[in-house]
Amino acid sequence: MRYYISLFIFLLCALQVNAQNSSMLTVHGVVFDKKTKNPLPYVNISLRDNRLGTVTNINGAFKFRVPSSYKDDSLHISYIGFETVAIKLSEIVKGAHIFLVEDTQVLNEVVVTGLTVESILTKAIEKIPDNYYNTPYKSKGFYRLTARKQGLYIRISEAAFHLYHTKESNGKNQLKLEKVREIKDEQVLNNMEIGAKPKSIFGADIINNLNESGFLDKKGRKYHIFILEAITSYNGREIYVISFDQKDGIKKSGYRGKLFIDLETFAFIHLDYGLSPKGIAYHKVGSASQRVLLDIFGIEISVPKYDTKISYKKIGGKYYLSNVYVDAVNSIRNSRAHYDFDADLRLDYLITNIQTENCEPFTDEEVLGKNKYIEKQHSIYDQNFWDEHNVVLPNFDFTTIAKTIAAKNKTQDFKIEIEDLLRKYPKNKAGRIDTILSFYNKKGLFHGNALVAYGRESIFQKSYNNSFTKNHQKTQFRIGSISKTFTSMLIMQLENEGKLKVSDPIGMYLPDYVHGSITIEQLLTHQSGIPNYTVNDDHLEMILTKPYPLDELVLLFCNDSLEFEPGTKFKYSNSGFVLLSQIIEKVANKTYAQVLKDRIFTPLKMNHSYFGNPIDRTNLAIGYLYEKPEQNYYVQNVIGAGGITSTTEDLLKWSNAIETELLLPKEKMKELFMPRADYADWDADYGYGWMLDRYQFQASKKHQIRYHPGTELGFYSMFLKQPDEKISIILLSNTGDFPRFEITDLILNELN
């Protein structure tokens, strides 16, 4: 039985009307803060009457299509707290840079109004019938929903549709779907559906669905405290800024954020809010009946993050929904299907045109049922899908990502196909391994270097390329989280020498660290509760744009509030391994890179391995994401958790050394591979920097499989050991994700 689960995001739509004149004018630009030179996201771009409009994307960019009859009109660019700019359409060149200046008229003294926060809110709510639409209107729209797991897209959907809005007692809101395209990673999402229904789209207009807001309805206001902060400006008008948060001691889920209310009309023109940390532990997903359904299928969903921005615009004296942005995280766990991961969800919803006159309902045949998923309707993959629409510009290429996900969805079929092929091949291990890897290379799914060892001896080594890679035997690849196996080894070496104990609280070595009671072992096993800084979009943007010294890295990115009590659960966190690298430096009184070189690389003659950015890039692979070179990346910003560069031959030396006592006594070495935590997302136990397979590989039924995958922007890798037969499988790719588990499973089966 298939089941569909909406992750209960109130999706919204982007709207646009057909032009009277078929000739269209297109303007492009990027909007910046003049003071900081940073791009401004979700800036409103509109014509003077507000009926046609768009917004900038998260990178400040926009593309706006208008009928050529407007060629003499001006573009109005407005953003809360900044002076509104009007520029003639004819003066905007393609790719224009537009700079907004902060409004100097912001008044922090708000007592002069003579109104209290309670009276402002009461009046704003009372005036909703006067301020917002009360007769039917139509609009046409667009939304984009994306879901990512560990930075990779697992779901993208985009849709355009017409809406008929009514407040009549006997009327019905209607959605007429124009077009939709969607792709999802079937392996990750399994039978789960992330999407929108007409009912949730209309419910997204929070001011016109006040009783469902949770903080502006009569009951919700009791549980929140509101503070009048300031008066600022927007689009030439003064507005109140009211902040709010859940009251202390309330044992239920509430909200925190800001409300922006027009000083003259008392209309809500912008809301910026999210779940309050005070009550997030009490947040429940869906209705009681939906939670029963989730329980039946063994699914648990929690929402550690849900932030929303909603804007309204004025047309002909009334306010209408303009655009919405949602940034959320859903933690999804299914103990039966053995998955546990965070889905990073983003929604862009933009209204580009409002039609307020001569609005008649759609016919019943045109309307999509209120509980039908928009994503489940007929999907098309036209490369020029949005050429005739105003949309929020994407920061990715849909077609390339869709092709990647579609190929991944076929990997199980590919695995069956290659197994059939192998039945016809001679029983030669090297030849059959080459057949497997060549098959996936020809399918466009593996480009990189492979090395397979049996009995500690290399039995297969080869490079695989496509039209833009140049891999060869000596090519060096960043190995991502395989670096954790090196960091954990350094910690165990220091413990073996009596310089630390894994049971020690980290405050013994980092006295200024805010969570000093966390133990070294909890860092090694991802049981510290420290949030993973590399999945925090704000942190990620910073670490991609400049290098940070280790002390500053910890201070800025690894100091967040704990997600759970240390030692009570497992949650993968690169932050913990950054802290381990800092402990290594404090104890050894050397840099992490030097300790790594002195204790591992030099003794093992791993002459082509190092941590950090290289001086000589002769053999360094270029990383690609979705067929495009990755952006410049400061690998020192993932110290301890990643950042090591190596070759397949060097990694075989590392693998073989783990079977000896060259680096660590045998009994001490065993401690690395003891199961200490349940890593349900990968069907594995977790030791000290190592994963111990339970379900992913067929060989695990009879053999212990120790491994760690690696991910670092365009570089993906697999490093696996089967100790009893002294098997090593090393796969290093520089073109993004590849079917790591399927390929490794096939190779293991050949060796066993």
C-alpha cells in the first residue's frame, strides 16, 4: 500500500496574468544593500499599480517579464527598512546592479504614537475586513518546492496555476492547474510525498485564515507576548515593528517573530515568524488522524525548524497576498525501513498579478480537487518550461538535477541489469569488477578512480572518465568524511600514550568552550547534541566564502545550543569532529595537519596525502556538482571532519596499516570498531569514526563490514574494509554522487 505524507508546509503560489499584448519586455537585475554590498533576497519588484510583480531570489537576482505596452513605465523596488527606488524600464540594462539605501527615518521611539502594542494588534485585527479583499478575485501563479538531504536535492517541484479566491459564504476557492514538473529521489523518500494541495495553498494566506495562525487568533495571543519595537518604513509608508515570542512556561508549541503593520491603515503588510525554541519540543506534525497513520507505518516526523516570511501588497485600496518564503527542516525517522534523516525544505511562492474585475469561477471540469496533490498530476520536462512566466529565479539547473535524480532512481534496475550481464562473464575477479564499473561509467553514474584489494594486495586499479574529467592513477581526490577515520585514529593514539581519555569532558582541554561537559567519546560517536554546522545554510554560506582559523571556526559555528542531552541519542555532526581536531592540536601542541603528517602519513609513506589546500595542484582533481565545476572551497573549514586529500594507492596503505600494530596496539585498535551508537539512516552501527554495516551490503550477513562514505561538494567516495578476507574497496569520484552502495555491494559479492 502506498501512502502519501504532506510534510505540512503551507505552500503558496506565484501568480501572473496573461498580457493583452503578446509582445513582451524582459528586464534582469540583481539588488544589493549599498552599505554592505550583500545581495538582498525577496525584494519586491513591481510596476506602479502593483498588479504585476516578482521578487528577487535568495541571491538577489530577478527576471521580470511585462507587456511591451508598459515600456514607458517605472519599476518600483521596495524592501522593508530601505528607501524605495523607482527606475524607468527603458533604463534597466540586462544584468543591472541595483543598490538600495537604508532608510534613515527609522524611529526607535514609538511611545509618541500614544498606542500600546495591545491596542495596535486589536485594531489591526478588527480592520482586516476593511483592509483585505472582500470580493472575488483571480490570480495566476507559480511555486517551487525543494527538499535536500545533506545538501543534495531529493525533491524538486514547480507548478503554475490560476486561483479563484472568494469570501462568499456559499463560494468555494478554486485552483486550476496550468502546468507542473517534479522529480523525487525514490530511494530516499521511498513512499513519502512532499507536496502541496489546493487546500494548503489557500490556507497559506494567513491573514485571511487568522484562526489557523496559532499566534494572531484569540487563543494564540494568550500564549504569546508582543513588544512594540520600532517604527520603520516600507514603500514610502511608516510601519510598526512588533516582535513576539511564546510565553515562558507554556507547555505547547508556539511561535516567535516580527509583525509589520501599516501606521495609517493598520494593515499587516509583512510577517516574519517561525517556531519558538521555547515550545518546539511540543510541536506535533499534522492532525491527530494523520499522526495515527504515521504511527501505523512506523514513521516519526519532527520539525526542528520552520521559518516563514509572508508579504502583502496594496492594489486599489485593498491588500492581497504577494509572496511567501518558507525555510524548514523535517526530521524523518522510520525504524522499520531503517532510515533517519533531516530534509531541508524550501518554498518560494510568488503572486505576480491580481485580477479584481469581472472575475467568474472556473467550471467544475477545470478545477483540481482540494485534497489532490498538485505534484501527482501530469508532469512535463520542457527545457523552456518557464520562458513565458514570471518566477522566482532558481539557483540551480532543474534539468540537470532532474536527470541526475532520474538516473539514481534507475540504479536498482541497473543493478539487476548488471547482475544479469555478469552471469555471462568468466569467473575472473578483476575482469568482472571492471565490467561493473565500466557499466556504471557508461551510464554516466561513476567517474573517478577505483582500487580493490584482496588479501591486502591490489587486484584491480583503474581510472574512469567522462568528457570533462582527466583522472589517472596518481590523481588526488578530497575524501570528505573518510577523514573522520584519521581523526579518530589520532585521538586513540593520544589516549594510548596517556595524554587524554575518551571519557574526559572536553572542557579539560577547551576550558572556554560553552558545552564543556560533553565527553570526547560523545564527539567521536555523534552523540554530543551539537548541531551540525555544515547543514546550517547561514553557516554554510560563510564557510564557503572565506577561511577561518580553528579557534574562530569553533567560536562562530560550533557553539550553537544543543539539540538534545549529550549521550541520549545519535545525530551526525561534523561540528563534533572539528572540536576533536582542536583537542588534538591542544594536546599535541602542533597543528592538526602536522600531527596527521607526523603520526600517519609519514610512517605509512602516504606521500600523496595531506590536509588543507595544496601548493602543487598538478594531480589534484577538479570537483563537479551537477556537471559544473564546484565553487572555490576552503577545506580547512571542515578540519577534523573532512579536508583530507589522497589517492587510491595511499588509502590502500592506510587500509592495510589498520590490520597491523604499526599505528596502534591490536587491543586498542579494536576499540575503534566497537558498535557504540545506532546510525539508522545508513542501517549501521557507529564506532569511533567508523560505520559498521548491518543491512546495506549482502556480505554483512556473514562478514563484518567496516566502512565510511565521504562527501565534500563535488567529491564523493567510499572506503570499505572486510577484515576476515583483508578486502579493501576504494572508490573516489569527482563528479558528485554515484551509486556508492550498489556498486560496492556488487564488488563485495564478487570477492565473496
